[in-house]
Amino acid sequence: MQIAKVCGKATATVKDDSLIGWRLMLVQPLMADGSPDEFPQLAIDELGAGVGDQVLLTTDGAEIQKMMKTKKAPVRYAVIGIVD
């Protein structure tokens, strides 16, 4: 798991069929001190996080496959929690 800040939403006119119906969010992974870690990434979100929210991300492929109910989704990051 990693903490990240939601920077924005992404819209795709053409995307893999497994991503239809999923919200795509642009997230900035954060270091322990709150500074940016590397580059912003795309993550799927089913919890309804908004711009500016801090979220928990997972990169666990098995968990993402369970969330999406497919083994062929081109997804590396998924929002699994919103930090209060």
C-alpha cells in the first residue's frame, strides 16, 4: 500500500474493454514525509475519491483482478481507501 494525493480525473475516448465503467484518477504517490514520490500515475477508483483527497493505493495484482473480475485488465494501481 502507498499513500497518494488525487491530482485529477482522466478521460479516455478509447480504452481497453475491461476499463469501461471504471473511474480513472491521476494520483501522485507520496513519501512518508508527504513529498512527491516519482511521477503521477493512473489508478482505478470505485470509492469516489475527489481531487485533493489523500488515498491508499494498492499494486497487488491479485487484489486488482478480484476487484475488476478479470485477469486481463491493464491496471497497476487501484484506490482501496480514502484517508480522513
